[in-house]
Amino acid sequence: MLDPRVSKLAELLCSHSTELSGEDTVLVHAFDIPDEAVAEVVRTARSKGAQVVTRIESGRIRRQLQMGMTEQNVKTIAEIEMFEMKKMTAYIAMRGGDNVSEMGDVPGSVQMLWSKHYTQPVVLGQRVPHTKWVALRWPSPSMAQQAGMSTDAFEDFYFDVCTMDYPKMQKAAEPLRELMLKTDRVEIKGNGTDISFSIKGVGVRQSYGRRNIPDGECFTAPVRDSVNGTVQYNAVSLFQGTEFKDVRLVCKDGKVVEAHAGDKTDRMNEILDTDEGARYFGEWALGYNPYVLHPMKDTLFDEKIGGSFHMTPGNAYDDADNGNRSAVHWDIVCIQRSEYGGGEIYFDGTLVRKDGVFVHPELAGLNPENLR
């Protein structure tokens, strides 16, 4: 029997997140997702009147496809999927899998080819700016293990987080969006972090379940050449199948001039050398989901952690665009709640968040006790 929580989530994806109607053609893109869950999303999308197209994939098959892949093969795949994506008005990505390191042994040179010739044109060039899209991960024993939870307890956590009251979040975050729109200088201080930049005139977007499930962030981007100082991240980042710990970036006039990640430092610098834009930042965001409090090496969850920020080397989004372009978009997270070392964020010299708690009166609605 179908879990009613799956039906509730499918309804959220097709109504709140993508607002499907008879005017839409939606691609449901599923990686290692149970058939009954994909079928329920298809049924729900069709109930809104939308035309539905499916693409069913496997992480193991994607890994095998990329092992030894040539540049021409990447371009062929990109050409085919670009044709498909241009036919879509909406996109729902459901990403599952039991091995978070499935792509870990794909050569870095191939992953850079994929980023340059597939991710940049198809995902960042077409899907993100030209469709109503939403992406989510699917619960699995592997994810439960990452979170340090039993499988059943993690499923309860997952559905609570993913189906929370996003309209309430939207209302609570509006004062933050308005304040960020009026802000010029941002300063961040914390353990190993002392960095400043401008966000003036870039644009601000709050996220409340429209593009990611789960959600809970307000993002902009630094003025491209304004970033100066050092940022020390304290959440493990899983990127392209590799875990990066204790990431530290030193920046001068917007550019990452030093990058450190322990024994993965060489690999990190290889990624940041993908193209010129990979050493500049394309996003800066504050996270405030009240249910997501600890990192689990899954970006869609970790970047929403309450009391966190992420500062992203690589491509900027069109709706908060500082002009930076790259095949890379790497969300790396720092948690500033007191149990993670604390920290402070200032807007134009005024303290707005301390130790992960919003102290600016207009932003109190985003603190966990008010948002749950």
C-alpha cells in the first residue's frame, strides 16, 4: 500500500513547488527511486492537467557511462537532453541511491568535461533559468546512516522536514529579503573566518519550497570582486563523489587565491581550476530550516541548516546574478550555532545574527522556536 506521506509530498511538488497546470509539460527525472513513488508523482502531475515525460536513471549506470567518457560523448548526451529540456516548462528531479560515493572513482578530468559540456549548457543554461523546477533527495538507508539515524527514524524526519509549512516560512523570511536588498557590506566573523564583501544591487531571493525540497534559505551573491578575507567551513562537503573536510578559502578582490582541504587540497584546487569563474563566488546564503540542524553530507539538506551560511564558488543564479559564470556551483556550508563554534554576521555594521540566532528584531520570526 502506498505510504500516504508520499502522496502528500507528490502534491507539494506538483502544486506548491511547480504550480503545474494544463499549460505545462513536465519532466519527472528519477534516479534510483521506488517505482511507486515515481508513479505517484506522475499521477499527481497528470491530475493537474500537465503533460508528463519521465526519465528513469541509475547512479551505477551513470557512473559506468562516465568511466572513460570522451568529450564527444558528453556533447552528444548534452545535445539530446538539451532538445528534451527545451520542450519542458517544468522539471521535477527525484534523486535517490544507496551509495553517496557512487561517482567517487570517476576521474576528475571526466567530471570537469561533464560540468563544462553538460552541466553548464543543459542545467545552468537551460533548465534552471527556463523551467519551473524542483529537486529533492529520496530517503534511503544510506542517507539515514549519514545522518546517524535508524532508517525508520530518518524517514519520519525526512517527511516532517520536506512537508513543513512553507507558506509560513515565506512570510517569516520576507523581512530578511527586504533587509538584504538594502544592504551593502556584509561581514562574517567566526572560528577561522573573517571575511567581508558587498551584496549591493545584486538581487535577493528567498527560498521556501519552490526549487528545493527541503528548503529554508535566503540567497544573494557577493559583488564579484568585493570578497576579501578568509572563510573556514565546518561542515563536510560531498562534491563529485568526494568528501572534503576543513575547507578554508583565502580571498583577495573576489578571487580564491588559496584553497585548503587537508589531504584533498590538490583535488579541491583541481575543481577550482575548472574555469576562471570557479575561483569566484556565485552565491551567498543564510540557512534557517528549523528541523535541519546537523550536517549529513547531502547538500540539499546541509545548505538549509538552521544557523548556517553557505558561500559558493562558481556560477551565479539569474535571479541573484553578479555576472560570474562557471561550470562549477559548489555550496559549502558553515554552521554558526554555539555548539559549532559560534559566529557573527553584520549588515552595514549592524549585528543581525549571533551564534546562529537572529538578533535583529525584524528577523526573530526565522528563529526555530517561531518557525516550527
